[in-house]
Amino acid sequence: MLMQFSSCLFITFLQSLLLPSSGLTIKGNVTDPVSLSKLDIPHCAYINLARRQDRRKHMESELAKVNLACARLEAVDSEVLKEQPDNRTQLAMFHKAGHIEDCTGFEASRRSHIAALKQIEDSGAPYGLVLEDDVEWTADAQTLHKVLSQVRSDIKQHPVILLDCCDMNIVGVDMASQPLLSPGLKSGAGCLCTTAYIIRNDYISVLRSLWESDIVKAPHCNPIDQVWKSLQGKDQWARVDPLLMQQVNTVSDSDTSQFTGLEGLELEIR
């Protein structure tokens, strides 16, 4: 298996070089002990492959740092999909797009996130947090609790609030100059990476419908973080400012990748 670095990781690196400080304390990780109350998120799920126990341990450590209760959701494994492929999986397995000859990893990611949405929906919680298992906090615990304490009111105006944002136009664009929607929030339009997002329960059907109706088609495979961009602007998605999470440096679980508009970049299939 070739080691592949995601566009999310590359863009996070660019952000560290290009974006000015927001004035808040940001760390590469949350290392200070948490003496705060339990983080008030009504439902949280993190997506994790059964064969990635290393990432499970990583997530348990990250969640403990901020006193966040978050249930593990077993991810759909692309290798398992290939064993008894349905029609959609067969399309993904044999779809060719440029250098890509197998898009099954994208299909597994799509199904995993749809399962996470269903879990939130079935819980009856007003909103929930979905995490992938290769993220880490980028703000200290005090800042994290302060920003997320506003979610209860912010989610009423913004159906999805992103904690991480990989902007494909980051090169040459000063994201820090974008106007605030409200204190601690900027527009989520143009954000990639489904690594960490909060979604309102009554909006789940909208996002799920988009992901379920999308098909694998030429000229490229359709990673879900490309597909969801069509909703971000028109439905007033937001992202926290400063961003609270980032993807860590990790090896892909799939040997497939997606070349994007930035030549040479590859999206990791988790």
C-alpha cells in the first residue's frame, strides 16, 4: 500500500504558513488537564474501522482531554464491500477516472457517514457531532468549551457547523479576512473534509438525501466532501473561528485516491 497524504493535511500545512493568528490561544494539541465540566454535546459519534485500533486509542485520548462523551461507530470497510458488492459498489470498484481505478474507498466513507447521521437522527437529539478517527484538537480546552457553548444557539441559524475546514482555494486566499457571521463563526461555504461537523437533527434528511442520490459517474469519483459543497452556501453552513480540529498525519486505509483541482494533491480515503 502506498503512503498517501490527503489534501486536508496539505491544506492544513498551508494554513499554518499563510493564515495570521486569530488572537486566541491555539495549540498543536490539547495538552493541559481539563478541569472543566463535561462538554455539552447532546450526541457524538466517531467513525472508526474495526481494524484500526490505533486510531481508536488516539480518539479515546483526544476525547478524554476535553471531557467529551462520544460513541464509537464502526466504519464501513471498503474491503468488506468488495467481498459481496452490490450494484453501487461494483460501479465504484470498476470506475476509472484518470489515475484512479477503484473508488470503493469513497463509497465506504459515504455509507459510514450516512450511518452516523442515522444514529443522530434516531437518538432524538436536537443536534449531534460527527468525527472521523484521525483528528485532533487545535485549541486549548478553555477555548474549545467557550466556542462550543455557543452551538446551542448558533445551530438554530446554521444547520451544519464545521469544526474543521479544508478550503481548496486556500492558496492565495486569506480566509482570516472573511467577515464573521456572528462571534466565533464564519461561512462554511467552500469547506472540504468531513472530519468534524455538527449537524442539526431536522437537517439530516437534506444531507442524507444528497449523499444517497449521488452516483459514481465520469469524469471523477465523488468524495462526499465534494458533493456536500452544493449545500453549504445556499443553506448558510458555518465554520467555527478559530477552527477547533485538524486531521493528523496518517497513512490511508485504501490504495485509492482522488486527484482534485489542485494538481498533484490527493484526498485520503479513510
